[in-house]
Amino acid sequence: MIRLNQVKLPLDHNEDALQQFVLTKLNITEQQLVNIHVFKRGYDARKKNQITLIYTLDITLIDVDEAALLADLSTDQNVRISPNTDYQYVASAPEDLEERPIVIGMGPCGLFVALILAQMGFKPIVLERGKSVHERAKDTFRFWRTSELNTESNVQFGEGGAGTFSDGKLYSQVKDPGFKGLKVKQEFVTAGAPAEIIYVSKPHIGTYKLVTMVEKMRRKIIELGGEIRFETRVEEINMEEQGEHKQVTGVTLHNGEVINSRYVVAAVGHSARDTFQMLHDKGVYMEAQSFSIGFRIEHKQEMIDQARFGINAGHPILGAADYKLVHHCKNGRSVYSFCMCPGGVVVAATSEEHAVVTNGMSQYSRSERNANSAIVVGISPEDFNNDPLQGVALQRKLERHAYVMGGSNYDAPAQMVGDFLAAGKGKPYENVEPSYKPNVKMTDLSEALPEFAIDAIREALPAFAKKIRGFDSKDAMLTGVETRTSSPVQIKRGADFQSLNTQGLYPGGEGAGYAGGILSAGIDGIKIAEAVALKMLADLTE
């Protein structure tokens, strides 16, 4: 096949425009053209009233000397041979394999570790402290309605991980030369995701679809011999000293049960603070990692659509508009938008009692009235003397203070942007109704974050308005606090994906500091599964 990159056509091009472009570009006849496969479709909206679609196409030909054709077009960098994107399993487990790998956590990383290991025949044991995704969803929605928090079953903990209650974004900036991201998306489509996630440049799924997909993927793991235990918290990862390193020997569960294994994957998520503490106490090497703190901002979605797409707002191909913003402040900090949820809602995302944490969530339709995004300020390890657990302490301090500011009942503190910029007191909301549940308390958000963060956000909002008109409008809504953009720690690992000083421990995903979203976590899970499988086979031959 021949791949054509950077195929640019108008937003409302005719149905046969792609075919005409291919025929002209390759100088072939209709009879020689067998198929046009859209590998990727994005858009360029920099000129909002003249939006361009950008395709990557794979072309199947007949009666064409492809080598000669490529030679003729060798100076055109956008014409190349199509790469092989088929996923290749790296190993196959022997039938008499007795030892089984353990996967702690069933977020996107742990889910794909378990799935790939199961597909290769290694029959993993998955230990998830939270509930199954269906039961977890009931607990989460109950919390939003009644403020009754289950600390083991919520937005952060449970089957599917934190990404289940999000926009379900499936795009990432990680380098993926092996097309493992495509394997992630293909498995999602098999489990019921819309087929378009394979080729659109900014695919998303939405919470309700994710719930049913995760259930189907769980059933596949079990059918392939895997074992999944819910409401099973790992109390300790067991280790023994072996010279300069430690060797994992298994895990001890909250009920005292011990499961032996020399292969343990820690895919615990960015909110598993007790697990971070346990690993730190046992001497597993970790470092402080940058993360961010800030607020959620809400605007009317129609305003964002008009600002981004102009006369093309509402076009079915474009859908609800998103944005990505960054501003470098005078005080040396950077402020940026994060986890933008078009047509979504702000949700309560705490996993600890007496704390308020915000996050964003959208359904597949992205049809809610508001757009929301985190507006956050970067925190570096130097802010807490590179102590790997001081980032956790800062997050917890801000979350507990937000709980008090909101009225000590899980309502969130909120303020209109106009009042925030003018350093005014909280007034009743006006045009943009806050979507956070259980509720919000209008107050002075300048008390919610450190002074450097407040100063930076106040500088950034008017700067963002130069890119998106109306972004700093007085009736836009800020809700606090957003603290869990990423893990504050990184559990360091080597090229073999094992902990630097603990053999048999495979840290992965967002919690270990190696991913930043559903897709990148899934990719990391595939890489870890491959590393575990190869190591298990190598150990069998020793």
C-alpha cells in the first residue's frame, strides 16, 4: 500500500474529492485504484472561517508498479510506503506455566497489562481495591447526589481507573513508533467504542460508553484464563534482599492473604497515596515529579464554538470545540489548560474524606451546555525540596482547605472570573451556571491556592482571552480545586521496565509517573506486559 500524508481538502468537500485527489496525485486510473483507507483525519482551524480537513490515507492499488511509482515521487515527502501497523505479540506462555503475574490496579494501564498478558497465555491475577465498574458508577453518582463518599469506590478508585469518569480522550503526544496506541484503540472498538476513534485526530469515548467497554474487556481477560478480584486492597508488596537489590516475592492483601509471585505490576493510579507511602517505606526508589494545581473554568460551549470555529460552529465533523492554552508568567510560572471537556460537567473527584477535588467529564455526545477545563499552574520538585512525598502533602493540604471553604460538606468553592480578577468577594453566579455536584459555594478563591498560583492565574486569564475571545468574561465560572493533574511521584524504572532497585516490580501508568491519560497509560500497559512476558520466559530457561 501507498501512504499519502498531509492531504488537505476544504471542510465541506465533495464525496469524490478524496478519490480525485488520489488519482491526480499518483497519476493513476480509476481501474487501478482498489481502496482508499482513512488512517487519520484532523483539521486546521487557525482560519476559523476557512477550516481545512487534513487526511492521512492508505491506498491499495492494482496493476501498478509501486516501487516505480515511489521512485517517481521520491522527492515528495508526503508519499511513502504504508507501514505495517499490525500488532505482533512478543511471546506465548507455555502450557505448564505455574507462576502467574500479579497486576495491581485496573485503570487503563493495568487493564492493558492484564489483557495483553492474557492474550499471550500468562493468566494474570488482577487485584483492584475498588469495585467493578458498574457498582463503582453507582457509588460515584450517589456521592454526587448525596455527598456520601466511599473512599474505596469513587472517581479515582475502581475498575476502569480515573479515566472512566472523564471525557474519554484517546489522544496523546507520546512517541509511538510501534503503533501500540492503535492496538489500544482497536481493543476499545472491539469492546464497543465508535469505529471513528481509530482515525479521527482527537478521538473521545465518553463515560457511559467507557463503562460498558471496560466490562467487556474484563470478560475477555477472564475468558482467557485471567483472574480479577475487586474490593481487594494490596496491603504490602513483599520483598527479600538480594545483594544490592530487592526481589519481589508476592503481595499481602488487606485480609492477610499472601499471593506469591516474582512478577508484580504496580499500576495503582495517581491517587494511591497509601501505596506510595508503603513503597517509600520499603525503600523502593522514587523521585518527586512535577504536577499542577489550579481551578476548573466553565464557559458556555456555544461561546467556545464561535470563538474557535466562527461560521463553522456546529458542523457535525467538528463537533463541540476544544482548546489548548498556555501562558508563561512574569513570576516564572506557567499556566495552561488541562483535560479540556467540551460539552461536559465539572465533577467531584475526591477519594479521601474531608477533601474537595475537581475533575472534568463529558459523555460521547458532548452535549452539555458548558465547556470546562482545568486552568493550572506548574509545581516543580524544587517547591518541596525534591521530597517525593511532599507533593502528596501539598495536594492533601489544598484539598482539605477547599473542603472547608466549600462549607465542609463536599460542596466546592467557586467564584466568577470577573470577581476573581478584581480580587472581589464571591457573588451569586449569573450567566454560566456551575455544573459541579453536589453543589458550589460562592466565595473568594484567592484563599484556595498559594499566592504565586493565584497571581499566575490572574495574569493568564486575560492572556488567554487574546486567543479565545471572551475567555476572561466576568460571568465565566471558576471552581476549586484541581490538584490531581498527574502523580506527584515517579517510581523510577529501567529499560527493562523494572524498578531500579527492586527486581520483579514493574511500576507503570499515571500513578508511577509514566503516562498522562487513557491512551498513553494503555500504551505503557502494553509495553509492561511485553516486558513481563519476556522476563518470565527468560527465567524459565535459566
